[in-house]
Amino acid sequence: MLPSDLPASIRYLDDQELEQLFVAVTVERQRRGMKPTAVEKAPVKQVETPALTVGKLNAVRAAFKAGVTPARIAKQFGIPQSEVRRVLASDRPKP
């Protein structure tokens, strides 16, 4: 199913597709009980939080639906946990 030259193939993905791939791989690694990589463990330090793109919004929602905690999603995307919770709350049906 994977291309023979995966690193070269990844270069053709747009930002949204790359984010989706990253989330899918992270979720699958977690499902298999694999330890987080150094990239996943590294502390994320950002002074300014840019607005989330549609791709990131969808990736945040997909990660949460796959069972990833909001704290972990925040780390992966380098955004505040409050932003993750805001995105997730916007999906809830209004009473």
C-alpha cells in the first residue's frame, strides 16, 4: 500500500494532508502500545498561537475521536490546551 520511495512521496503532500498523516501515525503508534518518539516528547514552546487552519481543526477533531487526550493533542499541534477544548466544544450540539 505504501509507495516504494515514501520520503519522496511525502514531499508532494500539502500541509493539511501531512497533518492528517501525522495524526494517523501517532494514533496508530499509541494503539500498538509503542513509546512516543523524541518529537512527540519534545516540549513545544510557542510565543504566539496562529489561527488554526481547517486542516488542523479537522486533525484535532479526528485525534480526539480516535481517543487522544486534549493535552496530548495540544502538545502535538503546539497549541494551548484551551484552544483544543474550544475546538472540541464547538462540535457539541447546542441545547
